[in-house]
Amino acid sequence: MKSFSYHLLGPLFFIACLFLLLLMIVELVTSKVYFRKHLYNKQLAYWMGGLLAVYHTIRLIIFVSTHDITSILKESVWM
């Protein structure tokens, strides 16, 4: 549960994954399709992708502004 504190959207994504898992099970059992119009909405996908990009850009800016270059390089995968 501590890992959720590192990602603001983590709990929301976890709940969404649980919901989608349950939805897929219900669709398999009932042989019906639910929420297809909403789950395959292109506009919603673009908005969610944009939100995620903005969120990670802000996280990156905050990370770079609060750490010096040596500590960033020390923790990076390239060193």
C-alpha cells in the first residue's frame, strides 16, 4: 500500500483495473457487452493520455528542481 503514495493516480488506476476485471468476467458469463461505447471512446483516450502526460511532466520538473545532477545520475539506470 505504500507504493500508492508515490503515484497520485495509482489508487484510481488500481480501482479501474479491478472494475475492468470484474466487467470482463460479467461479460463472459452473461455473453453481453457493457460500457463498450465508453471504454472505446477515442476522445476519452486522448484526454486521459494528455492528463497522464501533464502529470508526469510536472512530476519530472519537481524531481529535477529538488535534486542535484549528481544524485539524479547516481540513481539513474545509465550510471
